[in-house]
Amino acid sequence: MPEHDERTQEQREADLAAREAALAAREAELEAREAQAAHTDEGKHSLLNNGDPHFKNSKEKIYDHFPLSVHQMDILIGVLVALIVLFVFLGVNQISFFGLF
């Protein structure tokens, strides 16, 4: 019986070594794909991005000026747009806004 257990242990070690080799091959393939993707992204140009590694879109530039999170800034912008729409609606329909106008 002990010989059978030893062979089983050897088989387990062989299987484990094969799995580790397959995993290492997969990791190498993923690293190669990531490197290729990073290389293709570096040269990618869009309408506003001229390939500058420090490029920020205009929304990010606006958010850098205020000490608010992006979510808070989005809420603030939404409220301001809603107020603009409200006042345009009231002006077009000539409805008095609490008698102020």
C-alpha cells in the first residue's frame, strides 16, 4: 500500500508542476497582451488628445478647479441646469415667479 501512496504523491506533484507551468504560460501571455495594448494606446489619438501622456479631457480640467468630488460636481451641474430650464419655461409662458418678475 505505501508504494501506491508514493506513486499517487508523485502523480500529484507532477500534476501540480504541469498546472504551474500552464499558469506561468498564461501569465506570460497576459503580460504580452497588456504590453501590446499599452503600446497601442500610447499612440492613439482622438479629436482632442494629441498623444500627450498628461492629457486630461475638459471635464477633468474643470473639476480640478473645485474642491468637490466628481459626484458632487455632477449633482451641482444638474441642479443648475434644472434651474435654467425652470426659468426659461417660466419666461416663455410669462408665469410670475412668486410675484418677483
